Amino acid sequence: MSFCLSVLLFFTWIETSNEFNGFDWVVFLGTGVWFFWSIVLLSFLGILAAYTTLLLVLGFLLCWEKQRLYLHWYHKILVLIMIPFFSLLLWILLTYWKDRWLTIGLSLQILAPYVHLSSISVMVLLSWPVAFYLIHLEGEARMRRYQITSNERRRNTCCSMLTKLRALQVAVGVPFFFILLCLYVVPFGTYSPCLQEKEKLAPKPNFFGHRGAPMLGPENTIMSFEKAVEYGAHGLESDVQISFDGVPFLMHDYDLRRTTNIKEVLPDAARRHPSLFRWSFLTTLNAGKWFSDAWVKPFFRMKPLSEDDKERARNQRIAKLTDLLAIAQKEKKLVIFDLNAPPSKHPSRLSYIHLVVRVILDSKIEQHLIAWLPGSERRYIKSKAPGFQHVGTFYTLQELADENITRINVDYKRLYYNGLREYKAANISINLYIVNEPWLFSLVWCHSIHSVTTDNIEVLNEMNHPYYFMTPNFYLFLWIFMDILSAVFIVSIFRFHWWRESQSEKIRQGITSYTEASSASLQNEVVEIMGIPAPFPEREREPPSSKAVVPEVVNETTIPTVHPTDDVRQPVPTEPAFEPIQAPTSEANREATLQTVLPTLEANEPTVPSVEKPPPEM
């Protein structure tokens, strides 16, 4: 149980690597310490999975060698501790992070053909121990049947044992061959979006730089947005907040601890909401040293910065919304942002949307470059800025039609539900967030999604073709080839084990026959040497007679002295199972044999009265 739970959680955490940065941010909010907590948890789960796997393999090997299973007490305690720990983690995932299971479903969609082919290879490897076990059980069953034939008194016991052996064969063999058969036919029900013809593959999705390019520059700074433009971003995404004196600026967190030096400048106000500061104070904070000089980088897979980029990052300040609009106007890039409402006591609490619209219009940016995401006061927005592109969330098609919205921005996990086919059929442009992993971007590409919001624009921009892409004809060829090849291997493995078991059975029968023949031959040889009649001689039948048989009394018995010679030859068994090469018997071996057998024969020899030898005549 601990093995299954550890492997399940380890696999789940690996597949949710796209969410590692978000997990680290959530832990930072609770602890105030930025670290790669996701990697720590991944390593911990990996160690526990390897530990339980090792215990399982060792137990299997002990059972294979028919040894007694013995687990040390500290292993037992550790396993008992792991079961409730894994159960707690599983409960947390099922309760608070249900959408993580959708990520696993998406990963299985793109990996389905490869999982299928790999599973067939695994079944070929498993066929070796399965074949050994099944044929070994068959040999045991044959031996039991032989015992039934030769020993009728144990018939009931052997019949019961035969039933158990057959039950074990069914319990092992039927699931194995059933799973193998399912793998042979599973492609008939397999669906993978990356299994399509090359000419039907959609164009590569566009990129929205999530807070710019946060792996190349400090997030939500001028440097970050310029890096995103440099790597071909189609649009720029950000988070807008309103300062206490009414200046829209770019900041994601609800305090300034993570992305500024507020702890050095004003430590007592480090946890205060950013919107409660005036812009004159915010502009004095450094927004780049945390990125360039910190010993823990914001992303685990972030590449090292050049010296020029480090120096440039150290000089970054908090950016205003107008700075972002200027870059977008210059580079003709779309702008999409989340607009955070100010705290309740903020002067612009009730008018912050009007304030932001006025700032955008005053910047003279082309209105069609604004992808307006906030859902409040859309009628006011349409009246003041009719050229804005309104972006919805996961609305129904009817709601989108009523609001005249042709673009949606949704979580990538929504792709699990029918691939958002109904939205694509209605010509709705779809943007998914946040897509960082290449395998996930490949899946989005194969689903014909229009754009994604990403932190990893540098890596995704270098992809010229989706990963795990395969044409149906090539997959059909691999499917048939793997089925035939695996069937040949499995049949060969079973035939090999059957042949080896047959040879072992012949050897056992030969050893048994040879042992019986050698024992009888040795006994006859000793009898001939000593001149003693056989223990149980066969008496010739005499015709029945009415006369009583009077036993003859022997007064004197003289045992002739017989000297053993080397000319005695062992009788050869009439029909042995096989004829082993008999080494020549030396005099020393013969004497040792006689010394071993004589006491037994003398013990069984009938007692006769001793006869004194008359003295010699003088």
C-alpha cells in the first residue's frame, strides 16, 4: 500500500511541474521565505518512492528464492508512518487541488501512444517471471499427480494441493494475458491530439509574456517586457494596482517583500498592501536586486544571467502602466492585464476602473492593442473605448454572444474538457494560462489553440515542432510491429521455460531411477561377497503335502570364510532412465563400502550357537 501511494504521489507531482512556481509562491505567502519548496517535496517523494520500491523488489527476490520474509523493526515503523503521511497528502490534493488531476489527464492524452508501446515492452519483461512461475506450478502439479498414482493413501491431500496449484496458475496467468490482450487492442480506443497528419497541424500558438519574461528579467519591469518582445512575444501580460495617490503601477503580490527591497528601506511596512503607498515612495524602491543577486533564483530552471543583464536588472524600478503601454505602442504588441481592486479605505476604491481607462486613453495607444480582461463595467468601457478587444473567461457561448466577446482567457486545465471544441467551432480565439512546460505547450499546439501565456518564452520560442507528435500511419506500423514482436518474445520465453522444466523433470526421474538401481546393486554385491543369503529369498513353491514338516535342528554351523576379490561386477539395471558414466571402483572404496554395510548385515544376521574347534591331534 505504501508503495502504491508513494508512486502515485511522486508521479502526480512530476506531472504538475508546470505549477511549481505557483506552489513556491503560495508557500512564500505563508512562511515569508522564498525557496524551491516544490523541488524539495519532489525529492522527498522520490526518495520515499525509491525506498518502498526497493523493499518491494527485495521481498519479491526473497519469495523467488523461497526465503522467509523478514523486515527489520525500523522498516516496519517507517512504512507505518508513510501510510498516514501519504494518505494526508492525497487528501489535500483531492480537497484543495482537485484540478491537479486534470493535469495528469492532459499528460496521459499526449503520452497515450508512448505509454501503450512502453507497456507492451514492460509486459514482455514481466513474461519471464510469469512464465517461470506458471511452468514451475505445472511441474509441481505433475509431481502431485504422480504421487496420487503411486500412493493412494494420500489421494485426498494431493487432490487438494492440485486444486491450489491450479488456482494459483489461474490467478497469475489470467490477469497477465488479459492485460496483454487489452494492450494489443487498446489503440482502437486511444485518443491523442498529437496523433494526426502533418498537414492538419495548426500553426504554432502565439505567446503572451507573463509579467514580461520573468526568467530573463525581474517580473513586471521594463527589462522583463523588453526581453519578452526580443523573444517574439505576441502580447504582454501584467498585473495593475493603483497607488494611494492614483497612479496605476505594475505589481502582482499583495505586499512588496518578494520583489522589492522594502525590508531594507521600511521593514515595519513590509507587509502593507502596495496600493497604500504613494507613487513617490514606490518609485524609490529597487525592483531588481532580488532577481540578480539573490542566492535563490525565482525559477529553478532559470539560466544564468550575463554580467550585462545582471547589472541591468540591479537598476530596475517599479514600472507604471504607462511604461508598459509605451512599449506595446512602439512594438505593436497586445496588452492584457489583471486589474486588482484597491483596499476598502483606498481613495480610488470606487473609481479605479474609470481611472485606468482614462490613463490608457491618454497614452494614445491604439485601442485594438488593448485586450480588456476585467469583467466589471463593460458597458462603460464600450462607450468610452469602443476599440478595446474584450476578453472573457470561461463563459458560456450564449454569454459570449450577448457580450459580443470573441476571445477568452482560461486556465489550461480547461483543455481537458473536450479540448474546448465548442469554442473553436464558434470561432472564439482561446488563450490559455500559464503554460511553461514544453510537453504542455505541445499539447496546446496539437489542440489548435491560438495563444498561451507563459513564463518560459525563451524555451518555447525555440520549439519548431510539437513534442510527441506522430502520424497515424506511423503509429499503426509501430503498433502492429510491437504486437508481433512482443508475441514472438513471449511465446519464446514460455517455450524456453517449458523446455527447461522438462529437462529438469527428466534429470529428476533419472536420478531417482539411478539411485534405486545403485542401491539394489550395492546390496546384491555385498551379499555375493559375504555369501549371505538374501534377506527375503523367494521360496520355491512345493506341492502341497499332508506330511508335517519337521524342522531340522542344526547343531553345528560353520560359516565359510570368503575373501573378497576384485572380480565382483555390479549388476546393471535393466531399464534405467539414463546411464551415467561409472568410475572404476578402487580397493579402498570397496573396503570402505564393506565396512559401512557389514555392521548392518551382522545386526540382522540370525544368531547361531558357537562350536568349539577340537584341538589338533598331537
